[in-house]
Amino acid sequence: LVSHRYVDTTIEMMREFGAEVEPIGDGYVVAPTGYLKTHIEIEADASAAAYPLVAAAITGGSTTVEGIPTSSTQPDLFLLDALERMGCTVSRAGSRIELSGPVSGLRAVDVDMEDAPDASLALAVACLFADGPSRIRGLSTLRLKETDRLLALRSEISRVGGSAQIEGDDLIIGPGKLGPARIETYDDHRMAMSFALLGLRVEGIEILDPGCVSKTWPDYFDMLESIRD
């Protein structure tokens, strides 16, 4: 089992509704209990929150995300740790996350994102603005998403002027002279949302097939424009 933290979050939700789930060895035993009625407040989506968080990181700005409690088990919150290591300031209280990007620029990072692969695309874009080469490890499952995201990341990072190499399941990203580019999205919402962040810092970034973001965030580009304003 890879990306097991997504399964942990699923099991947490099942238990909220009365399910009995126990880990046994490499698997799980689910008792035939059925589900019970309950009241639950749905958390905001940490996978979507990755984009405004990275937007603040690469611009030296700040952003606030509401609706994700400190007790949340959503895997993509590990992005916060990676961004802190790159020099961002993160604070959490109640269900609020506040992040400020460093005015002096981002530091390079070596980080394992096996348990949070969805957030690794936005992190890869952040690495283009770091002060040296970064390595993102544990990305085997990116090959099995809407597209082969490892190959897609390498291609589009190179297209905008950065450097990218694949070593096993790792992606090594180096900053470069970034410039205008027409970004292929491969009908993949996370490729589109991640590389659109470049437009906050680089003139002439065009996202091909931008409508693919409707899979998870139909108003995504309106959000980006509000950040720009």
C-alpha cells in the first residue's frame, strides 16, 4: 500500500459514522456494522489549499486558509512542513492556517512526499524559485495519475526554463532563467493549477486547456486573479 495516509483519513471518516476498522498486518478488517447517522463538519480540502499556500510562498506574500483543524489527518498538509523548511512562516490555530513567504527568497529542500503526492506538483513549482537544486522523493504514484505526472513535470519545468531530472522515483529541480511558455496540461487539473502559479512571478505564462481545473476547482483562475489584485 502506498500513500497510506489517504487511507488513514478515509478510515477516520468511516469511524465517525460508526464503522469498526482495524489494521491487521498489511490489510484491514472491516466489521459489518453498517453506518449510523451523525453530524460532522467537513474540513476544507488540503489538496486544494496547496495552491494558495504555494502562491504566498513564491511571492513573499501571506495567505490564510480556513476550515482545516489542527487535528486534521489530511496527508497533503505535509506540504506545510516542506514550505517551512524552505523558509516560510506557518502558524496554526483552531481551524486556521496562516502562511507567509520569505522576503529573502526560498531555500532549496530535500523532502519525501510519498505520503502526500498530490501536493508535490505545487511544491515542484515552488522549487523553481529556490536558491539551489531541490529533490522531491517518493513520487512513484505520480506515474499512475491522470497523466504520468513525473514526465509531465520534467517536460513543463524544462519548457519554462528550469531544470528537472528524474532519478528513480525522485524529481530533482533546479532554478533557472524562467520565461514565457505555453504550458501543456495533459488534461490534468493539478498540472494546470500548479503551473498557473508561475504567472504570479513570470510574464507570459499561458495554460493550455485551462478548463480541466473544473474537475476540482471550477473558479480556480478567479481565485488567482483575486490574489494578484
